[in-house]
Amino acid sequence: MENNNVKGHIAALFTVFVWGTTFISTKVLLKDFKPIEILFFRFLMGFIILNLIYPKRLHIKERKQEILFAGAGICGVTLYYLFENIALTYTMASNVSVILSVAPFFTAVFSYIFLKERKKIGVNFIMGFVLAIAGICLISFKGEGLKFNPIGDILALGAAMIWAMYSVITRKIGEYGYNIVQVTRRIFAYGLLFMIPFLFVFDFEPGLYRFANKVYTGNIIFLGLGASALCFVTWNMAVKILGAVKTSVYIYLSPVVTIVTAFIVLGERMTYMSIAGTVLTLGGLILSEKKSKKDLP
């Protein structure tokens, strides 16, 4: 059991590390691709890769399970990324980064309500949440202060809640005992299906000629193979082993990975404020993971 937990923590760390670096690939692709096009291509590629890795068909035992798979697809693939991308067009990236980081709190609340995980919201979790958010604020705003934009900020908050729902749903799906690759592949299939109407709304253009550019091809492969196919499998595995709440707190690390990657790859300057924010965020993560004697009844 202990070894299983270690695997869960490693899977969560790996996932967040990769997701924290995806901003570079997305930034490169946005020069010639719309957000909806990046989203569609990366998950289509992820779906194809997962089929090649494990082509065996998943046979669902009950209709209500199929509903949960559909819910996971529309939440974790379609709506989360659409809300996030649209939010970025209305408000600052720093706002979105901080607001999305409250997802672990919503995950804990939804787990408490829907999964009856009553011992997950304790004093340490709340204190760790406050500490981590304070650290993420220091990292994201860099002394510039918070600038509200109601539409963008509400969309980002909606994205955080949607991701929390995705984590809770995949926790429930994990109890069915299906192969994790088959599970992720089916979630991708529903995500792509629900994405189709939005392709028309946001003027999707196939434009495959753009992939003649090796830089674009390399980045979409990274997003499709690494950030989608592989990382959704490792994230779902972590949720299955650790639970929705414990896994979700690793989201706090995403802004930390982002600033470190920007420093190494793009040469962006690290300030004393970002370093202090990193320390606070790591402290919040560690505190959130500790068991508290004063859990909610």
C-alpha cells in the first residue's frame, strides 16, 4: 500500500511538472493557431496515441458509468480548457494562474459532498491552501497588483470548479477497476465529441499545411503525446491511488514549475518575490498533505 502511494505521488509530481511547462509550447503555437485548434489537435493526437498503445475496446458494465465518462470528457477536456483559454482573452494570465489554483479547495468541497470523503478537509488543508495561494499570488503578480476583470475572472473561477468536478468524477470512475489507458481514451473520445460544436463557433480551420513547420509539429506532438496522452493517464492514476483531494493539491506547484522553466528556457528573470512565493507555495503543499487531527466531522 505504501509503495502504491509513492507511485501516486510520483505520478502527480510528473504530471504537474509537464503541465507547468506546456505554456512554452502553447505560446509558440498561438502565433499561427487559434486556442480551439491547439485544443482539438492535441487531444485528437492523444486519442490516436492511446488507441495505438492499448487498442482493446472498453466494455462498460452499466449505463450510469457511461454517463460519468461523458461527464469527465466534457469537464476535463472540453469545458475546462475552453473556459481557461477564453478567460485569458479577457483578463491577465496572472489572474488566471491564481484563480485556477483554488481548484484543490473546490475538489475538497465536492469530494466532501459527493464522495463523502469527510476526513479530507482539515485545519492543515485549509492553512496549506491559504499559504499556497499567498505564494502563488507573489509569483503571479510580481508586485503589479490584482486587476479585476469580471468576465475573465469568473470564467477562470468556473474553470477551477470544472477541474474539481473532473477530479471527483475520475475518482469515482477509478473505483470501477477499468484499465487506466482505456479510461483516459474514453474520456478523450467524449471530450472531442463535445468539442465539435465549438469548432464551428470559434471558426476552426484544419490548416494542416502549418505542420510543415517542424517547430509547430514538435510542439503539438509534445502537447498531444506528453501533456495529453501521457499526463492524463498519470493524473488519473494518481487520483485513483491517492484520491481526488490529495492529488489536486499538486496543482499548487504548476506556477512554480512555470517560473523555473521560464528562467531556464526563456531566460526570464527570477525576482526575490517569486522566490519567496515559491517557498510559500511549497510550504502550503507540504502542509496540505499532512493529516490534521481536527478534520470536519
